[in-house]
Amino acid sequence: MKRFKRILERIVESILTVSGAVTTVTILLIIIFLFREGLGLFRSPAVEKGYALCVNSSNTVDHLNSHQIKEIFDYEIENWAELGGRDEAIEVFRFDEIFSRYTDEELGADYELLPDKLGEVITSSPGIIAFLPTQYLPQGMQGVKVLRSDRITPADFFGGRQWIPTATPAPQFGVLPLILGTLWVSIVAILIALPLGLGVAIYLSELAGQKMRKILKPTIELLAGIPSVVYGFFGLVVLVPLVQKTFGLPVGETGFTGSLILAIMALPTIITVAEDAMRSTPRAMREASLALGATHWQTIYKVIVPYAKSGISAAVVLGIGRAIGETMAVLMVTGNAAVMPRTLFEPLRTIPATIAAELGEAPAGGAHYQALFLLGCVLFFFTLLISVSAEAISKRNFNKGL
């Protein structure tokens, strides 16, 4: 019988070991896949895949970055002198304009003469910049020069102020407005949730009766299990009209509304963790404070709260983690506008909301697809930092208890 038990224990131990190894390898493979796809963005050209920019060979400009290309085709830059070239007006030419200049007969039955006609247009216009499919480039034609476009760089991604992945001919993948939107919404949510959560935690730990605590504690913990889409629907129906009416805004889908809904979602985590930390204060410390003549309130804010500050800090960190990683509720109430946030009372967009909204529409393997995976890498570092901070604070609290 003992031998059978030992065999059974070894089998269970082996199963648990294999299960742990498989889980670890799976997580590592997911992380590797995430970074492999994301970092592929920096190998993508600034110009849309399958297209190129051509200019007259007399043009002294040899290459352009993605921001310059966008400004040219948005008519914000209108002279080559602004780009280091000659003082000459820029003439923007898009591929479909060729069909208004030549008839189908002139272009050939199967458009076999199309590259030659495009070459004629470019050679006859010294200030032209033409956005053409690579299959119709006038290869080797005298008077035509293909511009060398830079690759998308980390500076373009992390320092860019515009997120326009569908812009033509140069998509913009500036993540700065998304990072700022995520941080603004999350930080304001914590500033709202922290005093409320701490107050409720003090009440449950030190002031509420046993019957009241037995009712409130499970109810608060139950709030953490409500799906985020339910919170988002509540925010859309209740908070959005309330914020719009209260502050006289044109729309109620703002960063502040997102902060409110995230604060509500973070409250159960903050309350539960902070209350457990306060209740772990040794009884001897409470009694010693009261024996020295301190009131109940003095004992709370001079003994209990300072002793539990590590647990309260962990509650704050976990609340921030919940706020930063939230997707659906924020997507529904913040207006989903990928612009640089100037105030909290304007629409904005967060990183998780961007991934959720755009991943299904991004062509697999394209620059947009890779940029969304790189957003996942940024979010991974945020959550990793939060997890490490929470672990360090928890260990500090544990060692202090010892």
C-alpha cells in the first residue's frame, strides 16, 4: 500500500512538473511571438508596401521620411526648398490621375504603355512627386528618379505625435498620443479611486460591525467579477450623459468619463487589498496605542494606516494595473480618438482600446499589423513594471510582518 502511494505521488509530481514546464514554455513562446511580430515594424519602409515615390531626375532631394511624405501629400509642404531642395513648387501626382490625362487606347489594351506614359508625366514636370505602384514604375527611363524612403524608426514610433495607420502614402505610427491617453486616464482613475477605496477599507476594517462587514465584503468582491463590457454599458448610458451635461461639453465620451469608469472598476481591488493589510495589524499594537491614551481615530491614522502602508501601496499598484490593462469599458466611453490629449475633457484613446479596435482590420503581416503587436509590447512592459512593483511591495510587507 505504501509502495502504491509512493508511485502515485511520483506520478502526480511528474504531471505537475510537466504541466509547469509546458506552461512556462508556452508563455515564453507567446512573448517571443509578440516581440518578433512587433519589432518587424522597424524593417518596414515609410511608404505604403507595394508603392514607391518618383521625382524628376533633376530634383536634388534623394530621400524623405514618413512625416515629410505625409506633409507633402497633405499640402502642408509646398516647396522643395523646405526639404533641402531647389526653390521649386511641389506638384503632387497620384496614380489614378494618369487615367484622366490619357485615354485607354493611349495606355494600351492591357495598360502595357502605362509605365511609359507615367515616365512622360514625370520627365515633363521638374517639381513633381508621383505616388505609383511598383509594378508600373517607369524602370530605367531617363529623367525619372525613384526616391529612397527611410524605414520606420523607433523615433518615429515612440516620438511620433500622430497615429494614422491608414494614411496614404505614408502611414503614421506615432504611439505618443496612445501612451499619454493611457497614462492620463489611469492616473486620474487612481486619484479618484484611492481616497474612496481607502475610506471604505478603513470602515470595513475598523468601524463596521461584524454583520455589516459580512454583507459588504462579499458584495465588494463580487463587483470585481462583473464583465468590463457591463461597466462600459453603464458608463455609456449613465456617466456619458452626466459628464456632458455637468461640464457643458459637446460630447460626453471623454478621458474624464473613462477615468470615472476605471475608478469604479479599480475600487474592489483597492478596497480588498487595503482592508486585508489593515486587518493584519497586530492586536498588541492597537491595544498599546489605546493604552497610551490615543483615541480610536488616532490609532487608525497613526498606527494602523502607517503599519499597513506597504499593503495600501500594493493595492494602488494593482489598481493601476487594472486601469492600464482595461479595454472594453474604456473603448466605449472615451470617444476613441487617437489624438494628442490636451485636457481630460476631450476624446482620447488608450493602447488596449487601439489594439481591440484595429487588430481585426489590419492585414496580417503588414506594417499596421506589426505596429499593433508593438503596442502590445509596450503594454507588456507597463504591466511587467506594475507586476514587479506589486511583488516588491508585497515582499516588503511580508518581511516587515516577520
